[in-house]
Amino acid sequence: MNKSMRLLTIPTLALGALALSGGSAMAADASYSSTLGQLNGTTGTGTITVDVTGDTAMVNLQVNGLAQTFMDGPYPHVQHVHGGAQGTCPTPANDENGDGIVSTSEAAALYGGIQTTLTTSGATTPAEGLNLELGGQGGSYTIQREIPLDAATKASLESGTAVVVVHGLDPATAGVSEEVFNSPSDLNPDLPLGATSPALCGTLVASQMGAMPDGGADTGVAQETGSTAGALALGGGLVLAAAAGGTYLVRRNGAKA
């Protein structure tokens, strides 16, 4: 082999080793996605991808068509990665008391407690997950950010039991009377039941890196055809610190939720 050939061979071998090393690192990463199913009369839609690299994840959540307003302001929709349970979403059959709404308490045995909060900014711990100021605002929004992942959330993702839940129903489509919608929440009696109940739900499943889901994931859900400060109680044992106090009342003939 002449001198020029030897010089060409060295970088070629180095590039090959680098490619092998990079391939090994990529193999340790994973991507998960879901097309969120509709619950409790929701007509909205949602998709999510979670691309994991080490102890962080790039989250891309897109939600459209949910309830738009609440107390004359944008409707605050909170959403979380739940885990530690069966990894499935509820169906109408899980409406144990027969009131027409599958509440958070009735669904919690299936998808578990909050493990990571999908906030619009700031912290993503369960303690922050019920903060309305950090929830999605209005009927359509996108959350696209890098977040840390704790061991519990990573374990749920890897075991296929991580479930994304978006909360907050629209009284115009919930299919129940105002009396039922505005009855005391199972989580906080100062809130209406409809405001704390799950609207969209989907199990995160392993997928091709970076690909948005193009079909329904196995969610277990049949498809159905100023901001308010505080913290909304959604299965994590926290309650809303209402800005004005008292009980919220949501009417069909007013602004949506």
C-alpha cells in the first residue's frame, strides 16, 4: 500500500469506528408516541411523542378542539404522564356510579398516579402537575420542550405502562346535565366534576425515533364522534387554590367551560 493510500485509510477507519460508537449510543435511546383517545364526550384530538435521551426527553404534545374558556378566561387543561398501574385508559364501562362521567378516581386504578407533569414551562414534578398556570391554555395548544425524566417515569415508559392524560371536559359535549357537570368533584368539592375529569387519554408505545403517530395507539379508549391561578387536584392528592374562592359553575349557554 503506497503512502497516499495509507493516509486515506486512517480517517476512513476512524469514521467507521465513530459510526459504530454513535450507533451504540443511539440504540440506548427510545421514542414513544400515542394518538390520544377521547373520553367523556370530548370532541378534541391530541397526539404526543416523547423522545428519550438519557435522563431527559423531548416532548411534543399537540392538542386541538377542547373546551376553550373557563371563568371568562382561557380554559386551563392540565396533562400528565401517569404510571404505576395497568397502563390503560378507561372506557364508559368504568363509570361506576352511573352519573355519565368517568371521573379521575374511577380511572386512576387503570392509569395510575401522576409521575411527570407536562407543563408549558418550569418544573415537571408531580407537585407542579396540578398548577393551572402551567397547564395548556384554551382549546388548542402545543407543548414542545425538553424535560427531565425521573426513574419512575422511565420505568413506566420502558414497561409500556406510561399513560398521557389531558383533563378538563366541555359542558357542551359531555352529554350530561348541568347539575351533573357542576356537581362537586371527586377530587375537590370546590370544583365541578367536569373540570377535573379526563378528556383525552393514550398509552405511550415504543415507536420510530422522532415520528409523530399516524394512527390510533392501543389506548384502550374508543374514539367518540385572564388565566385562573391555582392547582387542580387530579389524582395526586393536591387541591386547587382558587383565585376567587367558592364553587365554580359552568353553564352550557355561556362560554365553554
